Amino acid sequence: MAKLDETLTMLKDLTDAKGIPGNEKEVRDVMEGYITPYADEVFTDNLGSLIAKKTGEANGPKIMVAGHLDEVGFMVTRIDDNGFVYFQTVGGWWSQVMLAQRVTIMTSDGDVTGVIGSKPPHILSAEARKKPVDIKDMFIDIGASSKKEAKEFGVKPGDSIVPYFEFTQLKNEKMLLAKAWDNRIGCAIAIEVLKQLKGEDHPNVVYGVGTIQEEVGLRGAKTSTHMIEPDVGFGVDVGIAGDTPGISDNDADSKLGKGPQLILYDASMVSHKGVRELVVKTAEEHDIPFQYAAIAGGGTDSGSIHLTANGVPSLSITIATRYIHSHAGILHRDDFENAVKLIVETIKKLDADTVKDIILA
């Protein structure tokens, strides 16, 4: 792998960090370390979402840029007499991407490595081999010989279980392979937006946020938005890539490297017309490539942000990513950099009059 530059090092640190819904501390600490130099103030809400505040015009509108800290994972529910670990999924999983995958159990005594196991094909009937294994029939093998030994390893019910995968640049070095792009790339965008606004004039107060528990109901977005009370919100996340075999344009038509996605519609919100039109105009003025996308199922933090208090005009800006909600995804570095540029240039326009016009659009 080529030597990592400053940005790639940040992306590696964020994606290698472990944090499922309800246990995001490790990721929050990484994000805090990277965003603090560019913020005037950094704090958390009472559930643990990270909020970094940067003031341009103190009396200007409040702009929220939110990625979520958590990744899909699992939680230990019980250990059987032979030392095998059973689990609950935390976030949405498809059973066929789980078997034989390495995981890390985060215990109070340190990390324990395991692998998701099931019956080998040799002892399955021909009919059984054709069927996917139900998640309820899976278990994690940590090499323990008994429940007693598993407990001696430090494993107990409630422990977080995180997919294991190391950040990797592919041969095309713009293509980045890692776990947890959903949604460490959103956290990276929030960091980079504040970084690029450092020393710049902007007619507002910007909040770069790492929310908790997005994968189980957009929960941290609710609490952090209540705390901030923003005037405009951007949920930054991954989106669906449609450029792999078997996906039709009717399912998804976005391609890696063709620009960030502007989400027109998803299951959590209809994008705000005024915000969307301002972003499109900004992209066209600055020759920033972008793609439109709609997601019939699923949503982003914008789904909670826009419903807070009296309502927050919001838009989701996402990065097309292959193989999300699995152990590893692929995205394109240019899409990340163009998303940051687009949000920064839009923020520079968001003075009090523009925000008022957006609301009435």
C-alpha cells in the first residue's frame, strides 16, 4: 500500500476505530482529536454525540453538518456451555455477508478475536445447502473450550462485537476499501468542512457533529439537534452505488467518482426544496460534479434533524459506496473531496437573508 497522506491517515484512523450503536466512545475520541484544532468549542450531548462549534458570524444562522459515529455490528447475548458466543445484530445485516467473517469482541479486559461460524457444507443436505443460514443459527467461535473459559477471556453479555477489516487503498489509489464507511466518511466530511473553513469568512455558526446510534433509529441526531437548534441541516452519509453487476438503474444509478449524491427522497424525509436548489446552484457555479439519488428504503440523520423543534430545512449529501452493511465497502476519494468542497461553498452563502429565503422557497 502506498504511503498514507494526512487525509488518508485520518480516514484509516476513523474506519479502523470500533464503535457500534451504544458504544461509540473509541470513534468519538478519534473524531474529537481530528476536529478540535479547527473548532472554537467541542462538547457532547448527554447521550454522547460529539459537537464541534466554529463561529464565523456570531449572530448568523446555525448550520449543522452531521455524520454518525456508529457502524453496524453485533452484541453478545449469551455464551453456551461449550464456549460459543451467540449475538444480536445491532443495525441492519443481510445473513449472506456474515458467515466466516472475522469479528472483534470488545470486552472490559481488552479485545477478543472470533469468527462467525455455522455448520460446514459436508454435513448439510443438498436442499439445506441451497438455503441461506438464518442469523439466529449463527454463532461466534472465540477458541474457548467452555463457558467458564469464555468468561475468563472477559466475554460477557452486552459486549460489543465489531466487524474486523483494515483500511486498504486499492491498486487504483482513489478507490478506498474499509469497514465502517457507513458512516465514518460522514464524520470525515464534518472534520474536513471545519478544517477548510479555518481562517475563512462565513456568515454563520457551523457545527460539525458526530452523532450516535443512527443505525438503530437516528437517535443521536434527535438529541444533538435539540441541543444545537440549527437553522439548516446537512446529513452526510454513504449512499447506494449502482455501478456493480446485478444492479439496474431503476435500483440505483450512482457511480463511484462521479460526485457526491444529493438525496431527493428517502424513507425518512423528502429533501427540502430550498436547500437542494441552493446546493445545486452552488455546484454548478463551482463546477463541482454531483449526482441525484433516491432511496426507497432507509434514511439518514436528516430524517431526525429536519423534524426537530419548529423544523429544520435539511438535505442529505452522501457518498456512493459499494457493499455497505457488510464487513467492507469501497468508495472514491474524489467524491469525498467534492462533497466537502460543495458543503463549504454552500455554507459561505448561508447568511440570514439566504436562510430566510430558503424557508420560503
